[in-house]
Amino acid sequence: MRDRKFINRRVIFYIVVILLAIFALLPFFWMLSTSLKETKALTTIPIQWLPEKASFDAYLKLFEVFPFGRAVFNSLFISIIGTFISVLSASMAAFVFGKIEFRGREVLFGFFLATMMIPGNLLMIPNYLILRSLNLLDSYTGVLLPSFFNAFGTFLLRQNIKSLPDSYLEAAFMDGASRMKVFFKIILPLIKPALTTVTVLTFMGNWNSYLWPLIVLTSKEKMTLTVGLSLLNGQHMSDYNMLMAGAIISIIPMIIVYAFSQKHIEVGFNVGGLK
Amino acid sequence: MVTLNKKRKSLDIIIFLLPSLFGLIVFQMLPFGYSFFLSLTDWDVLSKINFLGLDNYINILKSSEFWKVLGNTLYYIVLYIPLILIVSLGLASLLNFKVPGRKVFRVIFYIPVLTSWVAAALLWRWLLSPCYGPINEILQFFGLNGPSWLYDKHWAMPGIVFASIWKDMGYFGLIFLSALQSIDKTYYEAAKIDGASAFQNFFNITLPLISPTMFFVIIISIINSFQLFPQVMIMTQGGPYGSTQVMVERIYTYAFDYYKMGYATAFSWILFVFIFVVTIIQLKLQKKWVHYEG
């Protein structure tokens, strides 16, 4: 009796969870299937779940009508450099807020935290105008400059650094090590897990970011993948095979990053959930 | 606290804080003040700047467009929040069962979260295609005549909500899952001895104990709902007949299509006030409503 009830519950579990998994995955199946179709196969009735004739035309066309390889490069370049700047800057500030006492420190840290309440949408127009007056519109530098400030990363890393025992640092200072050395040789290695979490989350945020690169990067040579895709969406509205091919290419790096750092990502939003 | 090496202390503090302070001052504080100043002007980038006082704010609040946009946002919230709570909490309860394969499902539900909104919105525009999209094909299989979705002013917003649920369920699902896993099992064991049903367990034990997470998810969802952008920009561009126009889409359009920087920044300050009020409500009510363990 007990066993049967247990088995029934399992069966129901699998039925419901598989239905939900279909809901999650069917769109991706459709994305892949569409990207392998020829243009005339897009508008058949009934629709073709699988392409009758698979072709890579859409992928080839994508690189023909648009400097798509360039967009992939731009996205990688901006995401990697932006993440490096952001995480280094945040961990340096976190070291000060976590371990070095000075007057006004808590007020300044409170200031850092308070900025998290300001939506990016409020700052985008003035930031655009600031870049404009610095002649940095449509440049990598311009799109990257705001990365120097990362309140969430600073907060998360500070919690970690604060919890490190002071004795480690004091021993190092006793040996005459500079703060720079202590930071790079002792602090950073000790907070590696948190550092990985912040790095991965920042990278994913950068890779998927849309509004800021959309307004700053206007020339085709500088555009990121998300901006390029939305431009293609405007110019080739119904070439869905090409749009889906582009979307697939934009997802692959995220899947790779996730595969290697699943644990760190999930730690990250547990912290987010408690915030 | 580290007290040694006092000599270089101030210099070190400045060096370590410099990158962040640069970002904080130039790209947070300066634009914060600058945007408020702009919101009081009629600047259009090209011609001379004129001071208008609160005219932009008054004009926005008097325009029927603003109230329509607010209504669209509230419509989104009313559809989205109950659905995302049911789906993500249901998902979390399922993944909380100790059965083989649940790790694989965790990964599956996370893939939409990893996808950028741009890619997801392109995909959903195609999925919701009235004639050639699989969603209406599936509906037809069940004998239902699917609507025109993004081409119908009554169905465009529900279509966007549909896509958002798909994209967000894994994220909130895993947040709920970690809340469920932190519940002390002895509560359920005690309830079992008292002969409580699964239904009673859920409403008397689970729900009160995950209320902080529930509250967090609702607040985050409301704040995000006020800032919808890529999905609208790519799926409908605010149409049809303005039925999916939302605040950030309007701000973007006024600023970067019409170059009405003053009007657009005033709009973004009104948006900020909404988000600020929701955040304050969160901070105040969190203590009262929510049952915290221990």
C-alpha cells in the first residue's frame, strides 16, 4: 500500500515535470529547427516541426548580410574586459571596506549600497550625454567606463573579506609585506569562490546586456551581438531562419559558462535571494 | 583589524578605492544630479537649453499617454505575478522531491534564464506567429483557434507575459527551491504524527516559512515589471495601437528617437519614484508581514 502510493507520486512527478520541461525546451527545439530551414520552408502550412531539407544557408547568410563575426568578437571583448575591470575594482574596494578601518568608512559603504536603489534607466540618458561630451560615443572605452563601479560585487566580496581572520593579514604585515602584496597574494586567493561567483555573474550580465550598448555603440563595426541581433530584427523581420541562427550563436557561450560554473551561479542567486 | 603599516595607510586607501570612486562619482552621482537638472529643461541636444521648471512633469502627468503606459504596466503585473508565483513555486516543489534525474531538470529550467532577452524575444516573436508559429499550431491540435497574439491589441501583452514566464520561471524556481530546502524537516514529521494532509502541510507549514522568499520574489517582480524593455522593443515596439507601450520603451523613444532629453529624463524620474516607493514599502512591510524563522 505504502509502496504503491510512493510509486504513484513518482509517476505524477515525472509527468508534471516532463510537461514543464517540454515547455522550457520546445522553444529551443523550434529555434534550432528553424535555423536549419530554407527560407521557403518557414511559411508552409502545416508548419514543419523538423526541416524537410536541412541546410546551413541561414548561418552563411547571417555572416554575409551583417558583420556577424565582428559582433561576436565585440561581445567577447567588451564582456571580458568589462568583467575584468569591474571585478578588480570591486575587490579592491571590498578589501578596504572589509579590512582597513578609517573615519567615514561606513558612511561611504552605505553610499555604495544606496546606489543599488537607483535604476540604470535613470542614469542612461545623462551617462550617454557625459560620453558624448567626452567624445567617447561609439567607442569601446565609452561602453566600458561605467564598469568601474560595481556595487553588488563590492558588497558580496566585502562580506567574504570581512570574515577572513585578521591574524593572516597581521602575520603578513609583520613580515613587511605591502598592502598591495597582501591583497594579491593573500586576500584574492582566499576569496576565490566568491570571486568566481562575482566574475561569472558579471560576465553573464555583460554578455546579455542590451540597452547600454544599444545607445552607445552605433556603428556596425562596434556593435555587440545583442545590439546586432536587434538591428537584424528590424531589417530582416521575417527571415526567421537567420534570426534564429543568430540567437543560437548568442546562447552558446552562456551555456558553456554555465556548464563550467553551475555551482557558483547558484550560490550567487542564493545570496541575491537573501539580500 | 589590521593596525600595522600606518604610514602608507591613507595613500593605500585612496589607491584601492580610486577605481570604484571614479565610477561612483562620474557614472552614478554626476548623472543622478545631471538627469534631475535635465528633467527641468527642454534640451534637445541641438538647440539652446531653456529652463522649464516642473513643466515636463506636469505635461507627462497630464498626458493620456502616461496613464495608458501605467495601465499597460499594471496589466502586465496583474497577469505576471500570480502566474510566476504558481509556476515557479510549483517547479520548486517538484524539484524538491528526491527522485533520480532532478539535477538534469534543474539545468533544463535554467537554460531560458541564461538566454539573453534579445534572443528570447526574437524566439517568442516567432513562436507566437499567428499562422506559422508552433503555439497556435499546438492550440489548433486541441481544437482551439489561437489569437493573433502580438498583432492583436488585446493579446499582445499576454503574449509578452507568456514569454516572460518562460524566461523567468527557472530563476525564481531555484530561489524558491533553496527556500524549501532550508525548512526544518521536523515540522513535517510533527505534522505527520498529527495526521495532517499534504494540503494542510503546504498552507500551514510551507507557505508561512517561505513567506520571506515569496515577498522577495513579488517585490523583485514588481520592480522588474516597471522596467520591461528588450521584450517590448523586439516583440512589439510598443504596438499594436500602443497596447504594449511601457515606461522604459517610452523613455528610450523620447530620448533617442525624438532627442527630447528633458521630457525623457522627467519620465525616468517618475519611473524612479515608482521604484523607490516599492522599495520603501518593501523595507517597511518586511518586518510586519513576514514570518521569519527563529
